Amino acid sequence: MAASATAPPPPANLKRIVAASLIGTTIEWYDFFLYGSAAALVFNKVFFPDSDPLVGTLLSFLTYAVGFAARPLGALVFGHYGDRLGRKKLLVLSLLLMGGATFAIGLLPTHAMVGSAAPVLLTVLRLVQGFALGGEWGGAVLLVSEHGDARRRGFWASWPQTGAPAGQLLATGVLSLLTALLSDSAFETWGWRIPFLLSGVLVIVGLWIRLSVDESPVFKAALARAEARKQAALAEDGTARDGDTAEKAPLVAVLRHHWRDILVAMGARMAENISYYVITAFILVYATTSAGVSKQTALNAVLIGSAVHFAVIPAWGALSDRIGRKPVYLMGAAGVGLWMFPFFSLIDTGTFGNLLLAVTVGLVLHGAMYAPQAAFFSEMFATRMRYSGASIGAQFASVAAGAPAPLIATALLAKYDNSTPVALYVIAAAVLTLVAVGVAQETRHRDLDRIGADPTEPAEPSPERTGADARSV
């Protein structure tokens, strides 16, 4: 079974792989979150100036949500080719697409310059961003998961997850600095473009690091086995075998053999995705319009909370290696649901300390879901359909969860003029996640290389896996 392919790489090599995945996901999420923050702060004015302020914000968040619509398509395309060609090639492509689209947003003409064409162009570039991010996440976490071993997979695979708070930290930090240095007029006229243009520099750095790492050894071993089966079939009857669906059509194979795992992954994403965008994106609207907090104060709270979020994710990942993916994930989902009413009550006080406490605790609890997610999803799927399975489960859920979250929350606030419906919305998502994760199997002892690459051929038994874990998934 190509044991050498599954042996843990030297620490220096593994750290380089983690760094490559982390910087890539940081850049991707910087681009994505930069758009979300700009949508809440300035896009309603420069791209939808004729609307009522709250309506303009809704329209701005609508273009934000459009990016999520493209993420499932990105998951399908990148997952298919990532399972056939490898993780590394597709990760380079996703970085180029995301960085290029973000840089182009910084060059866009505003509504005052070209009229309705401006929001149309903005929407197109947002679609490119979503398409790229749909393929980025699965490849980045798999590259790390497949280089490490089961004993510390939760810890190492959680590091690409820190790209989300790192990107949020970077995006919010740049915006916070600009809003502090520039007048509102200067920021709305030209200052908002600077963070988007900076993405070009970040992409160059990311490409340099990402191109220096090796392809996943687990994937290369699976590819070698597939080629050996093909050659054996040719030697036996002189024709290539046509029945290996895992190799010829990863999408078909994953939907046939892993549909339950995909549903679990989608359910697990609900509370994680919705709570995150309420805590980091919708808060910029709620705190400034309902709680009377300044734009700068709200940004600073998200900035500090994101720094804490970054720090706790590896700790949660390490804990999932000790007690399991499920217990940590369930703690996070339950905690986020219970925190929602205190979260809004603290914000309503209008003080920075309470605002910071609300955001930080919310993000710490979110981290308990987000940290084990990478290893948890990776351990559900066979190697030659793992990119497809993890990406589909994660990104299809984002259409129902993260995409409309700021939009729904803003609409609920506009209709009811209080935070209770928004809190209940997040609590409902938490209940759904508790059910989905509760019925899932624990995965932390699974050997990724021994999860059957070919569903028609049982995986070899492993000392690490017993009972349900020993099945070919």
C-alpha cells in the first residue's frame, strides 16, 4: 500500500507545506472578506448611491451573496480536476483567479462614472472571486491533511483554517488604518481602492511559496495504484478498463458512495458559516446603525477579535486530536447558539469593551467548529474523490448559509428593528448543525491512504481503525 507515501514528512517539509497553504488561504480570504467589509462600509455609496442607505446596504450585500452562488461551481470544477490532476496545480489557479479579480475591483469605475454598468462589473468580478474560493478551501486543507499523519492531523490541518481570521485581520486592519488616516470623503472617493490593489502584491508572494511545495504523497500513491490497475487490465485483455468511476468521474463517484457524508458536511457548515458572517460582517451594520457605535470602533473590535480567533484555532485543532472531531465541533455549535442573545445585548450597550467581548467570545466559539472542520471533512472521503467531496460539502452549504446570512440579518433588522429575530436565526442554524454532527461518525483515527480509493476494492485493515472506521469509505 505504498507505506512510504504515508509516512509523515520531515517537520521542516511539513511546516513549509503548512505555510504554503496558510498564505494562500490568507490571501484568498483577505480578498473575500475585504469585499464583505467594503460592502458594509462604502459600496452602498459608490455603487448604489440612489438608494436609501439601508436599501443600498442590502443591495451591496446582495452582490456579496452573489459570490457564494459561484462557489459550488468552483467546488465542482476544482474538485473534479483536483482529484484527477492533483491538488497543487488547482491551488495555483485558484490563487491567480482570486487575486486577479480583487485587483480588478480596485480599478472599477463607480456609479458616478459609468452608471448602472458599475454594479454589473462589480457583480461579475464577485462571481470570479466566489468561483476561485470554491476551489481553494478543499485543496488547501487536503494538501496539509494528506502530508501529515492521523495522530496530529487535527492540529496541522487547522492551520490553513487560520487563513480565514488572518485574512479578516489583514482586510479589517487595512480598512481600519485607512478610515483612521483619511476623511470619509477621501475614503469614499479613492481610499477604498487601495486594499484591493494591494492584493496584486500578496498574490506574487503567495505564488512564490505555493509553487515551491510538493504534490500530496497520498494523492500520488493513489494515482500510482490507479495506473497499476490500468496497466494490469491492459495486460490481461488488451483494453483499458472503463469501470473505475473514482478515477474517471470523481463527482459521480462521490455522490454515489459518499452522499451521506456530503449531507453531514453541509449540515455541519450551517452554524459555522452563518454565525461567522453575522459576527464579522453584519456587526458592522448593526453596531453602526442600531447601537450608535462609530465605524472605526466596530472595525477595531472585529480586528482584535480576529487576532484572538487566529490564536485559538490551532488549540481547538489540537484538542480534536485528543478527544475527537465531534466533541469539539458540538461544543462550538452549542456555544454559538447560547451566545447569541448575550452577543447582541452587549453590543446594545454601545461601549467598546462590551462590543469587543461580544465579538471575541463569538469568534472563539466559532473556532471550535472551524478548527476540526478541515480534518473532519478530509477524513470522510476516499483519496481520488476527496477534493470533490470536501469541496462540494463545504461550498454547497455556503449558498444556503454564508451567502444570505448578512442579507437575511439586515432584512430582519430592517423589518423588526431589533436583534431578537437575528439571534433566533443563528440559534436555528446551531440546532441544525448539532443534529448533523451528532449523527456523524467519529473520524480522527482514520488513515487517509487506507480509505478505499476504489469503492469496489475494500481498504486494507489498519491498526489505527476498528469497527465502523475500518470500512472502505
